[in-house]
Amino acid sequence: MLVAFLDKASEDELIEDVLLPLFRQLGFHRITAAGHKDKALEYGKDVWMRYTLPTQHVLYFGLQAKRDKLDAAGMSKSGTATLARS
């Protein structure tokens, strides 16, 4: 059942249905999903969240989700760049 879902799920479905509940369960707060409304700009962060340590220090995390496999050059199977490089 999970394999079938992962085979057909879009990046947005993966984020909303799998990653967000997982990070909430792990204790992250203020989780915000940006979504993929504009497919031309795939280099931004898809999810922002924060985690509060027992010392009350706060760590912030940004996540970029990718559905396709990446090779060492940061290219997808279709030949498009999937990672921003600086």
C-alpha cells in the first residue's frame, strides 16, 4: 500500500501526507509547506520548520523534497537540473 502510494504521489502529496505528519510526530513546530504551484522555480525550500531543544534554544530547518532520483551531478533522468549550485 505504501509502495503504491509512493509510486503515484506527487511531491506535494508526499510532503502533505507523509513528511508533515512525520515531522509533527517528531516534535517539530511551525511547520510550513510552500508547495509547488510554480514548477519553473524548483530551487526553493519546500518545507520550513523549527525545533526547540530542551535548553530552549531553537533550531530552524529548511527542506527541499524531490520525488525523482538524483545523480551525482544534481540532474534528474530527464536531464534537468534539480539542485541549485553556487
